[in-house]
Amino acid sequence: MAFLQGIAASNGIAIAKAYRLVEPDLSFEQIKVGDSAAEVDRFRSAMEKAKSELEVIRDRAAVELGADKAAIFEAHLLVLSDPELNNPIEDKIKSENVNAEAALKETADMFVMMFEQMDNEYMKERAADIRDVTKRVLSHLLGVQLPNPSMINEEVIIVAEDLTPSDTAQLNRQFVKGFTTNIGGRTSHSAIMARSLEIPAVVGTKSATEEINNGDLIIVDGLKGEVHINPTPELVDEYRSVHEQYEMQKAEWAKLVNEPTVSADGVHVELAANIGTPNDLKGVIENGGEGVGLYRTEFLYMGRDQLPTEEEQFEAYKAVLEGMSGKPVVVRTLDIGGDKELPYLDLPKEMNPFLGFRAIRLCLEEQDLFRTQLRALLRASSYGNLKIMFPMIATLDEFRQAKAILEEEKQKLISEGQKIAEQIELGIMVEIPSTAILADQFAKEVDFFSIGTNDLIQYTMAADRMNQRVSYLYQPYSPSILRLVKMVIDAAHAEGKWAGMCGEMAGDETAIPVLLGLGLDEFSMSASSILKARSLIKGLKKAEMEKLAQEVLNMQTTDQAVQAINAAIK
Ligand code: PEP
Ligand code: MG
């Protein structure tokens, strides 16, 4: 039995077999073969196996993940049966007497290079298809297995180096009971997705992929951040009872589902949910969300090979607005960059992607993409209570430019006779220190703020949110962070505006008392945290939390702050 300590990323206990989502070693030696006819047969047989495998994957993807995901595998099948690729491979085996692995790799690499150099999106995508197909055929030649997450048909826990948001989006919730990764922190997007899918997760274990084999029984303890590998039957029993207790506690919180969030001295605050896709709405409603405080629209753009059309986006936004039946829905415009990549945009690699060409910076430059999203949003606005916010705003000028573009699209749509809501609040995320510091000036022009502490903390502390070695600097209770939060809330209130928070800090039990005391109006969190937060706030008096906040703001260290908070809420 082995044990790994990581970071608790999503609450709950999962016990299941491990499924490694790890690329196997596909290296090989180039060798001369004696019987080239037999080698051609070996190549053909690997191609056949790859083909049957892809057909099964495609059919399963069509049923479970939808036609657009299945289309990716259809494209791979087309590549497999293309004589333009297969004939030169067979010719090479015959004329040069090389092994099939070498003939395949060399020929495929030549096509990939040729297609990638073309200034044509379609051909670039074909290069990616050839690369994927080559890997699959190579795996059959070498007799190793590629992971096929869409083929999972039993309960598993995913083990991976990291999970990209698009990997996470493709996981089948019915079978994936939990996950654990080598890298990442509480605010990495894999962790955020795990919380919205309500799957227990432990990230940042450093060595999960080295220690865990396919099929090992593992326990993921998302409450304490522990992973147990091949546990004793006694430990499994112990964990089954922890799991039951946790479920009972959840049932207690569930009684608050239809209640407003009111403190013990009668102050109402709004508890909203963070969502990634319209499918997350079910969780918001089941957990009594009073609105959507952050709709991360970038997930609409991921796990596919081209931009979503205006129509597709319109349908998604409309579904969310209608699904929330008039409750507020804050939609954030595209925040791509950092750990959220869109391979098909083909953006150059950057040294510091979190500090680079991302989010609003990209949208102001690539205006076609931005305008399409804004049009879809404006058209959807008449179906509910839409509020729009821009991510990663660093200067007032950026906000003004984005607002002007929105206004232009609005006027165009009005002149086309489209129906648009009379009032759409327009806000910004405060996640860059410059904006928090200048909040008093921003507050004159925006309708609301939503504090994005995941980024605000990483930029204030200069500590990459993906790097577990500096994760100790993710300190939401640091007086420095709390002072910035106070500046933003006070600035909003001075102009009669509201301030919310949609970073993970908003759902953090230790932070909530102080945030209530600082006067935060809206707390937006993973849907699975809402009922627990409501239960906590019902037991707190805002007037007392104001005093606590004042005390904590004047402390020197995070430890002192945590001690004071724990003492106050006992
Ligand atoms: C944040 O930065 O706090 C935030 C909510 O945005 P994201 O986590 O998507 O970067
Ligand atoms: Mg952010």
C-alpha cells in the first residue's frame, strides 16, 4: 500500500480502479528487415487493428459525446484509408527494406511538415489528424496501448500528469469517479472543472503517474488531498464510512436549497454559481444557486477544431438564460490563454502565457472573434437577465474599447431589427492588481465588479497558479489580498455599484466570514459549495464579521489572520 499527498481540489471520496491517461512510450529503432513482404503484412495488420479500434471509438463518441466529437474520429478513419499515405509507406518498406515503424514515421512526418507549412487552416488540421493516426498505428506495431478515455465503460479514477480543460470536458461522468494528477493547484482549471462536475479530485501529487499502474485500486480523498494506492480492506471500509458521513452532511445542507442566503442578523447576500457549460445548470438548480455569477464561455470554444459559430453560441447563451428563469446570469467573454489553449487559433508559444496575449487582450486584437461572441450574447439577452463582463482588464482604456465594440454591435443589431434586452449590466473581472488599485476610477464607469481571486492572488503574489511548488503562496487570507478586496468592494459601494467575487476564494469556508464582513454583495462559487456556504452564513452575524474583517486587515501574516478567523467563528 502506498500513499501520496497532494492538494485537495474537489470534495468527496472516490474508490475505484485507476485508469492512466498517460501517453505510452512509442519510441523504436530503425532496423533492416529480411522479408519485406512479411513486413508489409505486419503494417497492414496494424492498420486494420487501428481501423477497427477507431470505428468503435467513433461509434461510442457519437452516442456519448455528440456528433462533433465523433467527427474527429471519422476524419482519422479517412486518413487511415488514404492510399496517398499508405502507398508510399509500403513502397518504402519494399524498396529500402526498413521496418514498418520507420517507414510509417518518416512518411507521416514528411506529410505533417508539408501540411503544417501551408497557410491553410484545413490543411493544418489534416496535419494534426495524420499525427494522431500515426500514433495509433505505431501503438499497434509496438504492441502498446494508447489511452482511449472515450472507451471507458467501468467506474475508474483517472490518473494523469495534468488534465487540460478539454480533456476534462470529454470525461464521461457516469464512469469517471475521481481523478488525480501530478501537477496543478486548487485554482488550476482541472480542479475547477472537477468541482463543477462534482468529481472528487486530488491534484499536485508530483508522482501519481509514476506510482500508480492501470487497474490499481485507489482511493482519492478530495477532502484531505490524499491518494491511497492498493489500500488494505480495512482502509477501504474506513473510507466507505467517511464517504457515507459526507453524504449525510450533504443531505443536511440540501434542506437549505430553496432558502435565501441571510446572515444571523438579517443581511441578505447572493450565492451564485460558476459554470462552464449549459450542462452545469442542473447542478446550479439542484444546489439552490441564486444566479450564475460566472459563465466561463471559453469551454464552448474547446475540445473542437474550429471556432463556434454565432448561432451555436446564441443557442448556448439562450439555454443558460432561459434555464435560470430570470435570475441573474453573468457571462464572461472569451478568456483564452494561460492554461486554456485553443490549438486551432495557432497562436505563437509564449514564455509566460499567464502574462501574455490572452483574454481581453486577444479579443481586442482579433475583433471578428470578439464581435461574433458579443452579437450572440446581445441576441440572447432578451431571454433572461444577462450581465456581461470582460476578463483580465488591466486598464480603463481596455474597458472603454471593449465597451465601444459592444455598443457598435448593439447598434448594428438594433438596425437589423433584432430584439435586445433594455438593460444589460456591463462589468469587469478584477483579477489584475492595477485594476484593484484603481477600482475607484473604474467604479465610475462599470456597473459591477467581480473579483477573480484565482488570478488576482497569482499576480499579487507573483506565484504561478499551476505550479505546486509555489502553491503555498496561494494565500487568500493574506492581509495584502484582503486589503485589495476591500478596496474593490468599497470603491463599488462608493459609486452605488455592486461587488461580487467569482474566484475560488468566494466559496472558501475560512474566507467567507471575512468577505461577509467586508461587505461583498455576491459570492459566486462551484455549485457544489453553495449549500455549505449558505449554512455557514446563516450562522454568522454580519456586524460581528465587520469587526473581524477590520482586525484581520491589520494583521501581519496569513497565519495570524487564519487564527483570528477560526477563533471568531467557533
Ligand atoms: C479568477 O481568475 O479568479 C477567475 C474566476 O477566472 P479563471 O479562474 O477562469 O481564470
Ligand atoms: Mg481569471
